[in-house]
Amino acid sequence: MRDTSARYFYDQLAADYHRIYPDWEASMTRQAQALDGLIQQELGPGPRTVLDCACGIGTQAIGLVALGHRVVGTDLSPVAVTRAVSEARARQRLLPAAAADMRTLPFRPAAFDVIVCADNSLPHLLTPEALRAALGNMRRVLKPGGLLLITTRAYDEVRKTRQRSTPPQVLDAPAGRTITFQLWDWHDDGEHYDIEHFQLLPHGKSWSVSLRRTTYWALTSDELTSFAVAAGFRETVWHAPENTGFFQLVLTARAPSTGECDERAGSLD
């Protein structure tokens, strides 16, 4: 039986993840600047304590460290986390990181100013129960008034079209020529879909092919907003790429302030 879990997918992809970018170094800088702009917009000048709870190989986390933030990384994939720490060290950056499930984050309450969950990671959670557990844990480890940043594909449109594939992306990058594309197989519910992620690399006079499989839940913006609000987040706003410089949609949300928490607790007496 083939393993389509998110952990196995990213364990297998970790060594080649940088190949999905024309210039991974430039992408780290660009994405961190976009996220930092939102952090400053919401919280004011930094630096901030940041948890990247789906850090992967460090694409956002390393860039945020370079901007002065104190970042901790976690990811379901221990292989990806190991590479993130190594890549940070190679750039003389400190990135404490560990393998952890975002549904059971191993941190004390109110430990971070900001939580980042980027690269369409949250939609790997395939049930309402899993999504509620993750968002509840994110709120738990955020300080009162803290900021949540989630980035996803533009699923409102995707759910309408139910696309079956992504166009081949041909990159002549410093890491070597790479062709990447995906095939999508939609479930009967019209919300979940399986992907087959292909990477082709030159191999002599032929090509070597890597194939990885996993599943996503195509949550619309309204659906994800509802889950965030139910978890106790406030001030939920969706930001389009043209307004942030980030390549995906970004949801910003705030944990209740101390006053709001006290008021809510009092209402339950």
C-alpha cells in the first residue's frame, strides 16, 4: 500500500525541494520580506518571536531569521527539519527546529508573538477535527494579541474549476535543470484531491523521474476563516498576492488580547 501521508511526501521531497524555485536564495529573501511587511503592519516594528510550524527546509524561516526575528521551526517531516537547520547553519543563521505535528505543538502557552503556517501546509489536514486541533494549538502558543499568518492556494477558484493538473514548470536554475508538474485527482466530495508530484532531472541522455503523492483539502477562504474564528481568532483578513508580494493568499488573524480573554472568561462564570 503506497504511503500518501504528508510526512512521507515531505521526507521524500526534502532533498529536492529547492528545485521548485528558479532561485531558492532569492525566494527566501522575497518571501520573508513579504511576511515581515505583514508582521510590521499588524504588530509594529520588530524583532518578534516567531514559530514557523510548517518550516519545511526553511524557505520562510531562514529569511525571517536574516531579518532579525527570533524564529523556531517545526515540521511534520524530520528529514525536512534536519535540512532546514543545516541550511541555516550554512548561512551563519541560528534556527532551532524540531519535528512536531502542528496539532500537538510542544511549547508552553503564550510563547510566541507570531505563528507562520505557509506554503499551503494547513490544507494537508483532511478533517474538521484535525483542523480544529491545529488552530487551537496555534492559538494556545500565541501571546494575547499575537499574529497568525496562514498561506494557501486560491481554493475559491480551484473548487470551481477542479483543475486536473498544473502546467509543466521548466527551470534552468543554479541547482540544475528541472521540470516540475502535478496531476490532481479529485475525490467524490469535490473538496479533497490527491496529487502526484513529478520532478524530472537530466540523467545522461535521458531523464530521471521522481514521483511523490499526497492529499489536500481545498478549503475555501470562507471555510478556513470560519475554522479560525471558531478557534478564537479575531480580525481575520485575507490578503491577495498583488498586495503583499507573497506568491499565495495570506490569511492574517489575531489572538484575543488580554482584555478580550478576561472578558470571555468572565462571561462563562
